[in-house]
Amino acid sequence: DSGVTQTPKHLITATGQRVTLRCSPRSGDLSVYWYQQSLDQGLQFLIQYYNGEERAKGNILERFSAQQFPDLHSELNLSSLELGDSALYFCASSVELDGQPQHFGDGTRLSIL
Amino acid sequence: QQQVKQSPQSLIVQKGGISIINCAYENTAFDYFPWYQQFPGKGPALLIAIRPDVSEKKEGRFTISFNKSAKQFSLHIMDSQPGDSATYFCAASSAGKLIFGQGTTLQVKP
């Protein structure tokens, strides 16, 4: 058990809809990272938050947004969903801003019908 | 320049054998190189990691070999066991974010 909790485990929705994925980092970790895993793109970094502030962006679509709350949990919001957004979304956390290692949750599997 | 190239895509090894997975990178700013193991339905779990000032790191049956001049690093799994059957990802990090290789599916036959 990595100590990183992601909910829900599975999410099934339709095109055009909006969903929110939630992540609780390990106790004491200030950095939260979001990754997308798909068959064609592999594991790709989306965005990082550190102590409530956005710190780095990767290949994140404009339809996607995230935030980190004062209690350090994070949410990834995906809107105007398309079939291609079907993927596994992972959250990871680390202690410091550029800190390693990153510990991953078990992900949310998003299926768009 | 941000890519990490991993090979082979899949690997079959007999129990007790050595599994070797290779990765190459271009960006010399990378300063941390972890290997993750992923089982179906689970998130990636850190196996072992190395920084570029070290050429080799060993933890139990797992060894990372790092060649800074060639910009390559590899994972060696000694005495491979059926329980090692999983997908393995190399990664490289600069300023925190991880850039992953495409993954290697390892099957260890009993």
C-alpha cells in the first residue's frame, strides 16, 4: 500500500460530460502529480501541485484542470469528455517540490461510452 | 529531447534466469532515474532508483547499471521468479516530473 488514495476506482460516463477524480496524498507529502496512462500514449505527466500551488504542467488538455486544497488533497477535473479521454489516471505524491521518490495510487479507470 | 526509450517491449525469461531491460535518454538535465513495477489493476510501484553520480546500485535481486556518457541505464533482475511477472517502466526526472519509457512486459516461466 503506497499510502496514496484515489477515488473512484472506476468511472463510466458519456461523451460531453464532466467528471472529478480525487486524490489524497501520503501523510506528510506536499507535492501531488497527475499522470494519464493509455495504450497508445503510455504514462504521461499531466500536472503538478505543491502545497496548493500549480508548479508544473505537462501534456494536459485545456479541457482538464486540477487543484490542490488546503488539506493537500487534489482533484482532477475533466470536462467535455471525448472517447479518447478513456484511460487510467494516476495520482502520485512526494514530500518536496522536486522530491523523489514519487509514490503512486492505484488509479481511476475512466471509460467514456 | 524529453523522450525515454525503453526496450524490449516484451520479455520472456525462465525461472532463475536474468531479466535485462534497457533505457536510453537524450536530456542531460535528467537527474534521477527510477524503475517502477506495475501489476494489472495497480499503480506503478517504485522498485529501485539511481542518480547520475553513481554507476551501479543494487537492492536485493534488482540492479541498476547507469552509463552517463552513453545516456543509457538498465535494470537487471537476478534469479527471476514467476512473481516478478509484471510490466516494468523506466523513467527519468528533471524538476520533479517523471518522463516514462513505454514499458516492458516481463513473463517469467516456471
